[in-house]
Amino acid sequence: MIGRLSGILLEKNPPQLLVDCNGVGYEVGVPMSTFYNLPALGEKVVLLTHLAIREDAHVLFGFGTSEERNVFKQLIKISGIGARMALSILSGMSVHDLVHAITLQESGRLTKVPGIGKKTAERLLLELKGKLGADIGAAGGQAMSDVTADILNALAALGYSDKEAVLALKQIPGDTTVSEGIKLALKALSKL
């Protein structure tokens, strides 16, 4: 398994790269988030990689951060999400934005990514709920507690938008229970 490449960047053809590692040129597919942070041609580049072995090809994917690679691995475990679709998702939104969308169960954010329809977005939300926040907690800056997520889901079920729910959550103390939090959120929303 190839886990990391370190070499000279020879070609950039989005989303493909050619990296020379001591005379061997590796073709690597990368998400646009990694592509935008690459050095100039002829300079040294280090990529964390994932090797996908299929019946008809061995395909190498590269990432600038371990968070991107971890999310990629979680995405390709989902039925119907292949490596190309996972790259498309990581190209369309940052890891932080994806974790935020999964945590808040915002399918609308996911459907903005080319190739992701409503059903696929809902499947992603279902399959990744609780997985990305724990694995990528540092990437998003703050991890959302189960109580907060339950309050957000309850407000969404009552018909409030994500924006309204997040505004209401800001006015709730951090140590409240789910039922008390919902009551306080509804009280805050009635004043908006």
C-alpha cells in the first residue's frame, strides 16, 4: 500500500498530478482543495495517499492533509459513493464545511456539489452522522455535543431553518438537557 509520496511536482492537470519520486512518475488524483495548495512545478511536494485497487486499474489519490484523507476513506465506504464522487465532494466543499453539514444534517449544502442529488445527500447524512465529527473533531474547530445535535434536529423537525436553529442555540447555556434546551430555544425563537 502506498501511504505517502514525496517527490518533485512535474505536471498539474486538474484533478491529476504527476509526481516524480526518484525517477518513477506517479499519476495522482487530488481534490481541488489540495490542488490549490500545491507548490509550483519543479518544486518538492508531499502528499498523503490512498491506493484504490479495482479490477481494471490501480488508482492513486493524494491529499494535502490527513483530515482530507480520513474523510475520503469514510466517503468511499458508503454504498454508491465511489472514489471519483468522493473527490468531487472534497473538491466542492472543505472538510470543515462537510463536517458542519453532517453535524447539522444540512442536505442542501451537499446537493450544491456537482453530481450529488437529494437522495445521495440524505444517504451521506445518514451514513456519516456521528462518524466525521469524532474522527475530524480538530478540523472543524469545535465538536458538537449529542445534546446540541438533538436540539438542532428537534428544531428542524418543528420547521425551523438551520440558520434560526443555530441562532437559538447560541442563547442556550452549554450544560442544559435536551428537553430544557428545546424549551429555551423555542422561547428564544419566539422573540426573533
